[in-house]
Amino acid sequence: MDEDGGIPGAAARAAREGDTTLAPRVDPSLLTAPDSPSAPPPGFEHPAEATAPAGRPAVGTTVLTVLAVLYTLYVARGFLIPIVFALLLNFLLSPAIRRFARIRIKAPLGAGLVVLLLVGGLGFGIYQLAGPAQRWAASAPQSFAKAQRKLRTIILPMQQVSRNVEQAANAVGGPVEGRKSQVVVQSGPSLSSRLFGTTQRIAAGLVEIFILLYFLLAGGDLFLQKLIKVLPHFSDKVKAVEIARAIEATVSAYLSTTLLLNIGEGIVVAIALWLLGMPNVVLWGVMVAALEFVPYLGAATATVVLGVAGLAQFDQLGHALMIPGAYLLINLVQSNLLTPMMLGHRLTLNPVAIFVGLAFFFWIWGVPGAFLAVPILATTKIVCDNIESLTAIGEFLGQRDEDERRVTARAP
């Protein structure tokens, strides 16, 4: 560029000599006036506007994101449920791998031993309980019929009220004659096909859980090491290690304590039923221990099943009702005294969070979701309690302690 208006070379000379062949044609109306020396430099009037964060996402975007997450959780349940089970078991069994490491047993070998013991124990338990469970399932129709006959003294007045209401409705609406109702019966898959298909799915899910669990246990602190490696600052590395250790220790303590409490309740229930003369007490104890992982619904299911079993076993109504009554008494002591005392306030969830979480995961993932609801909620609360930016969520999931209740009550 030269000094003649920014037109280079021959075009500039042609413009000076009056020859417009090489000179560009410029519309004077499109030229901008030069800035005056006192004009401010171009830029933002307020520099903060250049670095201002983007606005919050619209409500519609948030709603669509939530719906997309819910749809993904529902559609991918077959993929996500084994992963969640494996992660929870990894939290539970990681301390055992560290104890093996202290006696110079490497993580892959320790993980193999732990998984083999877990698979062997599960297989032995299923083998031992298969016979009593199959016999009880075969006699279940007769047991239900026998229980219904014994409860007829209670059901009969309700049936009489129902018949009276039906007669009153027919009297108001008038008799309907000359009409024949047609009942369409649709044949579905047989019971054997359903059970076989369910067994296949359960077996495939268990294989996936145990394989993933082995790799998680054998990997040890692999992902924590990767996280430390990618963090830029040393303070962030230290904080990540502290949070990871605290979360793992707390989740492991919660899961192990809950497992021991449920097993203990199953043993106590089995002893109580044995004293009451109930057969197959080991089966009922295992059922109670498993159902205790599902709050509310598990206790209701165990009460109904034990009530039917008691009515089918004993002739006297009072003796039969002692079976579910003993379980309810033990369950009340365990849930209201032992669980808060063993877990403490920090690891105890409030009933509203438990009920909402149970309903949500049961709706999304069915029966496996009901078993996973409370461990997932407890793990979420522990994670939120250890991360400063998420402490509000952990506070809403937890219960209110007595000190907080007194302060709130005395506040003006």
C-alpha cells in the first residue's frame, strides 16, 4: 500500500494522470468519514458486556432435557441396571481388596477370590433354597384357598355389603334382559415361557454384574489415578483424593451396615417363626432379608406372604396371625431403633425422599429399581455431602436432627 489513498502501483499513477482505465470506480456516498483525533477508540462502552455469561437456558430446553434423561433411563434400563449393581458392590467390597493388598495379594488375584466367593455363596444359597421354594410355590394355590376359607368370617360381611350395593344398583337401573355379554379372552405367553425368559434375563444380568465387578475390583484406583493425572493443579488433586476416599468409605460403611442389619433381621425372624412352629424358616428369613432392601413395599409384601403362609399352616386364626405379627414387631424395632442407632443422622434419609425415590425408580426400572432406590439415594446423599457445591441437595435428602428441631422451635 502507498500513500495515495491506499491504491497501489499502476492504479495510483493512472489516477494521478487522469486515466481511469486502471483506476477503481468508487462511489463517494459509500465512503466513511475519517475518525477525528478526539474520537474514542472502538470497542464496548462497558467491558463487562464482552465477558458477560450467556443467559440461563429456557424453560422449554430444561423440560426437554429432563424428559430426554427420563426416556434414556427407561429405554437403557437393561444396560444401566447391571452397571449400577456392579458399582454398588464395588463400593461394598473395595475394603476387602485393600486388606488383601496389605498381605501382598495383588488386586487382580484378590478380586478373583472375592468374586469367586460371592458367586459360590450365591449359588450355594440358591441350591439350598430351591427345594423349599419350589415346594411352597407348588402348594401356593391350595394355601391361598385354605387361607381364604379361614378368613371367610372376616370377608363374608364385606361380600354381603358388596352384594347389597349390587342389588341396589340393579334396582335403580332396572333389569337388563335380552343382552348377552361377550367376553374376549386373549391368550398370552405361557407361565413356563415367562419363567424361562425371566430366568435367562436374570442369568445374563448376573453374569454381566460379576464380570464388571471383577474388572472394577481388579482395577483398584485406576479411574482415581486417571482423574488425578488430568487435573491441572496440585490442590485439586489433593481435594479429589480426599473426596473420593471419603465417599468410598462412607458408601461402603452404609452398604455393609445395611446388609448386616437386614441379615440380622432375617435371622431373628427365622428364629421367631421357628419358635411359633412355622416350617421352612430359612426360606422366610432369606425372603425377609431380601425384601428389607425395598422400604415400605418390602415390609408389606413380607407381611402378606407370611400371613398367607400362617393361615395355611395353622388351624387357629390367632396362632396364624401371630406369624405376620411377630415379623411386624421385629421390623418396627429394627427400622425405628437399630437402623437410626447404627447409621446415625448423617446416613439416614428422610421418609419423603425414600418414598419419592422408591416410586421413581420402581416406575423407571421396575422391581430391580425398587431394590436399588435406597442405595442410590444414600450414595447420592453421601456424594453431595462431600462436595461443597452440592451440599444443599444432601441436606434436603437427610433427616432433621433434634438440635436443629430445638433451634427451629425456639426461634422467634
